[in-house]
Amino acid sequence: MAPTAKKKTAAARTTATPAAATKLTITLRKSPIGFNRNQAAVVQGMGLRRIGHSVDLLDTPETRGMILKVRHLVEVG
């Protein structure tokens, strides 16, 4: 007998964001070229594409950790 797999509904897969979630504006100020490749991957994961490009991200522990890893390359406003 094959085990039955439970399917998750779309509502169960999405994470609920609180209505009063604060956002951080992160701006790339230095190029990640010449730094560790992991740091370049973090910059890309944050959605930053070029020097001077800014993105708004939710203020979560995950985002704070990413900022901490590349704090010498970005500016938080």
C-alpha cells in the first residue's frame, strides 16, 4: 500500500506578514567584486543589482542577518 501524501493548500504555503511589518530600505554602496563570493550571493539574494540600487525588505531576523554579513557593502536607511 502506497503512503498518501498530504497536499498543502496555497494558504498554508504562504507566510502571513503582519499588517504593521516595518520595512528597511537597503542601498548597495560598494561593489561585491573582490570580496568573498558568499557575500556577492547575499547581495544578489537581497535583490540588489547595481551600485546605488535600493530595495525595500521586511524587517525580519533573516534580513538583519543578511545585512550584517554585507554591512561593509550596503547602507540601511
